[in-house]
Amino acid sequence: MNNPFHLTGKVAVVTGSTRGIGRAIVELFAELGASVVVSSRKAEICDNVAAGITAKGGQAIAVPCNITRRSEVEALVSTTRDRLGPIDILVCNAAVNPVYGPLSQMTDEAFDKIIDANVKSNLWLANLTIPSMAEQGGGAVVIVSSIAGIRGTDRIGGYGISKAADFALARNLAVEWGPRNVRINCIAPGLVKTDFARALWEDEELLAERNRTTPLRRIGHPAEIASIAAFLASDASSFVTGQTIVADGGVTIA
């Protein structure tokens, strides 16, 4: 019986994949048979994660990249093709949130940094990879967004604006590239126990309130988001495109 969830023979690029959700994604993809590209800003950390994957029998290479620099994004794509072949799967996971406070205190510089990293870089990556996916018969793009793009907040508003933009980016790319069998989808996690969200879950009062108001009564774990990314990257989701899958323990429906 064919397994629609396998990724055997696929080449997957995952940005921001040395910790948290991104690392969980790249490790799971490798377990499912994909050749994976581990990427974040620091080369040594990328090398360590890739080495851990290969030590377990997976295939991985490390390609450091600052996603806000167009030349490095182009190098990430070209290096992947040179070393592993055509790209079948792109996961845009890397993101920044330099501001923890109200929008009224956000500087133009901070807002530009958020949009460049969380939206513009995703468009760069999409435009550099999707045409080739279409030429080879299809592919999948997964953008890791956030429920901050669905709900209002008085703490991470700039981040939320960027994540709402990612929903629209996925929908528009899905319409453009659906006829060529390239699927683009988003994941919108709730609060997940990662270093990126540490300021939220280390706040004991905030965490207690979040657990109380979450139907599942807990926050998420990176592996729980990775499995959704694997579904969206695989043939198991072959009729799904332009969608946002919310994984928040029920917060947004409570």
C-alpha cells in the first residue's frame, strides 16, 4: 500500500530550522525520507543540527542564511540545487519579533524589520523556488504563521500584522500556482513552548491564564506543529491549497 505521508525522494528547504518548530520540522521530514536543508543565521548551529540528522541515518546539509538579505536567500536556493537537486518542498519558518509592547511604541525601523523578515523574505523564497517546482510537475510550500494574525494583541501587534499578511500571501500564491500543481498553505500555531515564545510562556501569570482559557488546558509543543507541516508537504494533502490550519489547542474557538 502506498503511504501518502512519506517524503521519500523529496528535497526540502526549511528556514529557521536550528531550534523550536523549525528544528522539529526538519528532523521529522528527514525521518519521513526527505533530504533536508537546515538553515538559520549561524553556520555552526546549522552544522550541528544537520550532523545530528545524518547521525540518525537521515540526509541533511547545512546552508546558513539571513533571510532578510536577498543575496543570502538566493544563495540558499542555488546551493540547495547544486548539492541536492531540485527543490520539492519549501517551509518558510524563520521569523522575528523585536518588539514586545503596544503598536504606539513601535518604531518605523522595528516595523520594517518585522515585515522584511516575516513577509518579504517569504515572497522572495516563493518566487525563487515555485517556478521550478511547477516545471517539474508540482511542489508544496508551507508558511509557518501564527494565531497572532487572527487575534488582536496589545503586546505583539507588529508581529501579528506580518502573520496576517502571510495568510494573504499563501492565498494569492495558491491561486497563481494551483494550475501548475504547486500548493501553498499556512500553519497558525498558538502558544508553543519554544525559545522564540519564551517571553510569553515564562510569564507564570500569563501562562496560567492561557492554560485556563485553552480547551486543551495546555500550550503546544514543536513536534505537534511539525506533524502538520509534514501533512501539508506530503501527498496526503494533495487537494489542500491556500488554507490556514490553526493549531492552538482551541484558543481561538473558546
